[in-house]
Amino acid sequence: MPEPFLSLSSADRKEARALTADRSGRPAHLLEKDDRVVWALQTFFSSELGEHLVFKGG
């Protein structure tokens, strides 16, 4: 999920978030936060350090 989305231009990502916000009823700024969290978690867990990390949600 993150790679195709992150490869979009800034304007296209903004448009995609606006469309998703409209359809889901969630504010676009929260969707942007979710994008960044997914990117950060993917980056951490795909690194060598990821073998030693545990994610606790909640």
C-alpha cells in the first residue's frame, strides 16, 4: 500500500486524501497522519532493527 501512494505527486496524494475523506467521513489531516504512521512502521520493521522491535498498539 505505501509504495504506490508515496510515489504519487504531492498534488495527487492530496487529491486522493480528499476523495477518501469525502467517502469515509474522516478528516483529511487524520488520513495524512495515518499515511505517515504506516510509512514509519514499515520503515522500522523492514530494517535490521525491526527484528528486535515489538509494536504494541492501543
